[in-house]
Amino acid sequence: MPTLLRLDASIRTEGSRSRALADLVEAEWLAGHPGGTVRRRDLVADAIPADAWHLAVTAGWTPEEQRSDEQRAAVSLSARLVDEMAEADAILVAAPLYNFGPSLHVKTWMDTAIADPRLAPGAEPLLAGKPAVLATVRGGGYAEGTPRHGWDHSTPFLRRILGDVWGLDLAVVEEELTLAEVTPAMAGLLDLANAGRAAAEQVARDHGRELASALQRA
């Protein structure tokens, strides 16, 4: 049966909008693949050590017999992360915008995976063409014409790595103004936020169905 690899990077387990959008994608994927397997990696609950990337990288410069136990563990972790992607039939990444950039947790995951030689520049494409969905959310408004247009430095980065560097066949669902219902200063934006939520949820469902049908066509 097909396997979906799902990765979550929100620090919230309850009330997370990125997790909620990913739930919709997952549900549609499972509807298209009854009995399919969802392999989960919660990048917050099971955080990748911040030093894993540099330990794995420096291990590549170090003769095997001279590597430290920490370097060996990091190399093994890097390989395991890549194995998870290689073995999955589709990938779902849920990652919110934090402090105008990518989540520390998803960035550490990416850096550590890239340390594996199979994802190194010039390596034979390992993930090219594999279907994937990125579900990302932003607490405020970053659309063209808003004061913070251009301040989202996460979504372009995630698109670059997932789509351009790794070659995944990437679809993206985005939601903004997710903090409107809990931020008094944003009360006037609540109707706009609710409309955006409904639209994003529909896009998530559509992407979930497309993710499932991509495997059926393969």
C-alpha cells in the first residue's frame, strides 16, 4: 500500500492552523488510498538536535575511524531522514511562518537531510517528481499592498528547497491572518480571515485529492 510521509513543524498541537490544513490534505489522500500508511514525523515533539547538521557535515570530512560517536549518530540520523522521504510515495509538510522566516524545526530537518550525500549537489536526483504538498500559515497579513508585503521569508525558502533543490512536484496551500480571532488589534480583519480560512481549506482538500490521484496515475 502507498505511504504518505507527514511532517509537522508547528509548536502548537491544539489550535494549529498548519496542522489543521495538513489534516485536510491527509484525509483526502487517505480517501483516495484506503488502507494507505501515514508515516508521521513531528519535528517539534521529536525535535532534531540543533547540532546534527554540523556533526553530519564534519563527519564527511573526517576519516571513518576518526569520527566521534556524535558524528556517527548524526550521519545515521541524516540517512534516516532521507530514507523516510525516499521510501514515501508522497510527502506532506506543515510549516508555519515564525518571526518572518522558516520554523527552526523544519529548517533543522532540511539542513540535516541535505547533509546526506544522496541529496548533495550533483547527486543523482533522488526525489525528483515525487508529489508533495506544503501547508503553510501566517498569523498576519503579507499580501501585496499590505505593510508587511515581502516580509515572508519562509514560503519562498521552503518552495526553493522542496521544489527547486529537491525536485518534488510541489503544491502549496497558504492561509493568512490566522491570529485575527485572538488578537484584539486585528478584530477588524476577522471577516477577511474567515474568508481566507474557508478558501485555504478548500485548496487543502483539492491538493489532497490531487496528491492521491498523482499516485493512481503513476
